[in-house]
Amino acid sequence: MNIAEQLWDVVVVGAGPAGAMAALSLAERGATVLLVDRAEFPRPKVCGCCLSGAALAELDAAHLHGLVEELGAIPLDDLRLYVSNGRARLRLTKGAGLSRAAFDMALVQQAIQRGTTFLSGTSARLISTHSDEVHVKLRRGSETHNVRARVMLAADGLSGTSLNGDERFAKRDIAGYSLIGANTIVNAAPTFYEPGSIFMACDDGGYVGLVRIEDGRLDIAAALNPDYVRRIRSPAAAVAGILKAAGLPPLALEQSDWHGTPYLTSRRKCLAAQRVFVIGDAAGYVEPFTGEGIAWALASGRCVTDVACEAVSNWRPELANAWVRRHRRLLGGRQRICRWITLGLRRPRTRRLAVQALAVWPRLGETIAHILHRPFGQYSPLSERTFTPIAAYDS
């Protein structure tokens, strides 16, 4: 297949949970979908590797029942929160620990089975938008292709570059208060870090989450104060300091392979414009707490499907506004709660009082977790439109 000769219904840039979910949902409707990602799959990803109850519900809604069990995910029963002068333990109603390498690859395979064409190791950049199509430049090594599509979905995450150069989608400056992300997976860890629990350590330098994944290794994901990392000189040392301050057993971190992210809180000026929609982390992000990020991405990918279908068949400017409103309703409240939680955890007095309160009234924390992890449920569709698969369009 010559991808440059075809006019695609949708080009999806980024094959993480948001992009893969959108691709498989669109392909299931009969749309011709090209999914691209700059990484070679399977690939590691900076993430806490926790699927919340909301994430699992999104998979069920997408007819992916049993997927995480097939991958050997570890059920998560509780959250154990540690600070220097206290600890609390909260029950979780539902959750699973699963590596992003396995999870993302499985989602992509599901999209392919539904008819999506997938290109890994391929970067993409929006070239131009027109009244009837968008033009996207793909690059793999020294090869480049210009492809055309009725709609483009930008799902390339916090550090995505597919919309760089288009001022409509510029990111807002949030460097003054955002943390940065760091992640590694260690092969050997003390038995203290039991399967089935999320361990969370909080200190002035940030917070660290630890969870066992399907192969028994320990995933470590941290949201760190940039000044603290610069002062202590490495993310490994920063994480070790936070674990020590919280009284958790030490880990061999210096020899681990660390991956980082830019600022974890991100916003865009615009989430949709002429035939282009931004979804997942690329649409804006707030530091998550216990696996909310994957749920947000999956819900965003599923929720954009009917908007994109309508745009393919009958683009009109109000569809851009429709997506902005829908995205705000979908995630706005949950992201505000996470923002309040993470801001509170940065203040020693608030952190101490919060943990003391949760130790006495665990139902308080469980109620908040229930709000964050409840299923998104159904939304009123713009369209039930389906497509007749077409191998190629006339130029």
C-alpha cells in the first residue's frame, strides 16, 4: 500500500491509550484509519502503570472485556500513603497494575485487528489544513511522505511535536508551578512492596508511586520538583530521598534506566480547529495521583469518535466547539480534584494534616478515590454515523 496515494478518513498521531482507543473505535465504525507513532513498539513509557476502575470501565465500553486479565495484570486492592510523620491506607474498589509496554501494544493490536493501518517509528507533523482535508508530513528515517486525510487526531502526548509551528495549538506556559515526571522499573525490590498495593511516598521534593506489574517487577513513577532534582543532581537520587524521608525501604536506583517527561501540567490554547482535534495528554494534563491519567486518555479517545466521524463526512466549524465543550465536561471536574490533591501534597502542613485525617477517617479518602475512579458512563452522541470501508480514494 502506498500510504501517500490514499485519502484517509482519519490520521491519528500517537499510539498511546488515547490514540489507539480512537483508532480502534473509528475503524470499528468503518473509517479508514492511519495510526502512527514515532517510537518502535513495544516501547517503555513514563507512567505509574496503574489502571483505575474508570480505565477498566472504558475498556469494557470498547468491547475489550478481559484484555488486562489476558495480559496478566495484577489486581490492585489499596493505596498506602506515606509521609515523614504518618501513614494511611485506603481501599480501592477496582484497579490493575500493568506495564505500559504490554498494555499499549495490546491496544494497538486490537486497533489493527479492527482494520487500522499502523506505522511505528514514524514521526508526524501537521503541514496544512484545508476546507476538505488536512495534509500531514510523515518521516521514518530518511524517508518522508505527505499524506492526506479528512481529519487528524493529535494524540502524541505531553512532548508531542505534531502541532508544532501552528500557533492555534500553542501550549501555555505552566513552568512556574508544574512538576516533572521520572520513571523506571526495577527487577529486584524488597518484599515489603507487595503485589496488589499502590505505595505512595510524599515529601517536599515531590511524590513517588510504586506498584508491582504483571511480571513481578516494581514500577516506580515520580512527580518531582524541578529545583529539587537540579539540586540533588539526578532523578534517582531525588526518588531515593523521598522514599527515605517517608520511611520506605531503599531501592537500588542509580543503575536503573530512567525515563523523564517535560512538565506534567500542560494546557493548550486550542483543542480543535479546522479538521484537527487534540486528545489525550496532548490536549492538556494535570499531575495524576493513582492511575487517573490512563483513564482520561482512554475516555478522550472513545469520546472523540463520533465527533471525528461527523467531521469526516460533514465538517463544519461548530464541531470544533463541540469537542472543546465535550472534553471540558468529560475531564474538567476530575482534573480539578487531582490539581487540588497534588497542590495540597506539596505543602508540609497540609500533607501532614491530610494523612492524619485519612488515618482516622479512611472513608474520606475512599470517597475521593471513588469520585476519581468512577466510570465515565455514556455521553450523548453527535452521530451514529458509520462508514463503508474504502481501500483508496481517487486523487
